[in-house]
Amino acid sequence: MSPDVTDEERSALTPQCGFNLCGIDFFEPLGRRLYLIKHYDKYQDALKAKKDRERPEEYVILYVGA
């Protein structure tokens, strides 16, 4: 796993079901870098939203529910 985010952050933003589109703010202190952009029920919607982000410099991750 990436040392850029903590396991606690990752766990907090991993949904029970569906998909969370999350961003990483590398200027925040470790432990506060991940933030939720939006939750999606369908993978296709989450993937489209990830591809359609208007800020290409923004680093985004999809977290899949358990």
C-alpha cells in the first residue's frame, strides 16, 4: 500500500457497499490526506466520474465496498 495515506484513512473511506471516489491532498498532514468526492452505487458510474474529473492534476482513487 501507498505510504501517502494511512490504513485508518483508507478504512474510514472504504464503503460497506458500492464505490467511493476519493481524492488525495498531498499538502495535508499524514492521516488527513484522503477526502471523499462522491459515493456511487454502480462501478460504471464511479469509473465515468473518475475519467470525467475536470482537474487532471487531482489524484483520485476508487475504493470498493466489502
